Amino acid sequence: MKKTFALVLLLSCCISFFSFAQSLPLIGKPKKIALTFDACMTRGMLSRLESGLEKSLYDPSIVAFLHQQKVPATIFITGIWAEKYPSVVRQIASDSLFEIGNHSYSHRGFVPDCYALPNLPDNEKVNDILKTQEILMQLSGKKPVLFRFPGGCYTSADTKLVKSLGLKVVGWSFPSGDAFNYDSKSVIQYVLSNAKADAVIVFHLSGGRYAPKTAEIIKAIIPSLRKQGFEFSKVSGLSRYR
Ligand SMILES: [Zn+2]
């Protein structure tokens, strides 16, 4: 009888401990989420900017809000955007909240038919990536280690190429939908309902007609995501990119 009682006690202890151990990761692990901002610029966008058809391809209120709210973020920059806004690249690089990734030189598609982007021929790919590395390194003093394909279009050969140049490819869990979108409410709702631990979300840094409501959107989602228990992280802070 005593033996049976002892066995039952031991079993119930084991079961309790097992349940407790199972719940541990939920207690200790913060729900990380990475906000990323692409500073895209094609040659077409550059000529619109230079001819005055676009006022600016940078909305400074986005970075200012992230800084004020102490929200870490990863910013993917194209080479020609960096050449146009060198002081902004220096400013972003000097802020420890942010990290800079390579987003190609002139935002050409690595495969044909990528969102109407001009195509980047195979024999120009290495130079396109390395030229941007050089520009970003000169301005930031740091060698970028992350790379994002323009439009998210690539083949397996392209990922191999990027990796061979010492860069990690960063995609996204879902795009926020901020590009060319004036309906900020729907973007906010979409992001908040799709947010999950370790997600990487794409936004754009340009403002203007390319990303008209991004500043307004992040001002709404950042406090809401915090309330949902999310902790903001740079991409490099997510376990799969370490
Ligand atoms: Zn882009």
C-alpha cells in the first residue's frame, strides 16, 4: 500500500514537473519582432528626383520616431540612395539602434519580370552587390552583413552568389503593404493581425507617393505591438540570422 502511494506521489510529481518545464519557454522567452525599412531607388526614381518630379525619397520622420521610441530596426539601403543621401546613411549608422543592410546598387531585379523592375544581368550581379558594400562601408565605417534582394526576386544561384560574398540573405515573413498605399488603416490592421514571434516585416523609407503613410502606420503599430507583448529587434538579433 505504502509502495503504491509512493509511486502515485512520484508520478504526480513527475507530471507536475513536466507541465512546469513545458511552460518555462513561454515565461522566459520574449516575443521578438523585426521591423525593416527599405531605402529603394531605381535609376528611374533617381531621374524623377533629379528632375523635380519627386520632392524627396526619404521621410526623416520615420527614423526620428524609431529613435525617439528606442525601437531597433534594420534598414536596407540601395547604393544610389546612399549616394543621394550620404548624411542620412552616416546618421543611421551612428545610431546603435539601427543596422544597415545591402539592398543592391540600383534596385534592379535579379530575375526578369520582378515587379516591372529593370533586369540586372548575371554578369553584373557581383559588381552591383560589391559596389554597394563599398559605398555603405565608406559611409558607415561598417561592412554590411545582410542583403535583401530588390522585390524579393531571386533564384537559388543568386542566394549562393550572395552567400559567397559573405552576406546573409534576409527575406520577410510578410510585407506590411505600405508601398503606394494611402489606406493606412488597412495596413495597420493587417500588420497587427499577422504579427507573430520572430517575424520580419517590410516597410519603406521613402515617403512621398512610394510610401505615403509609413510614418503614420508605424506610429500606430509600435505602441500596439508593445501592448501585445512584442519586443523589437534588429534582424541580426533573431536567432535564425545570428
Ligand atoms: Zn526595395
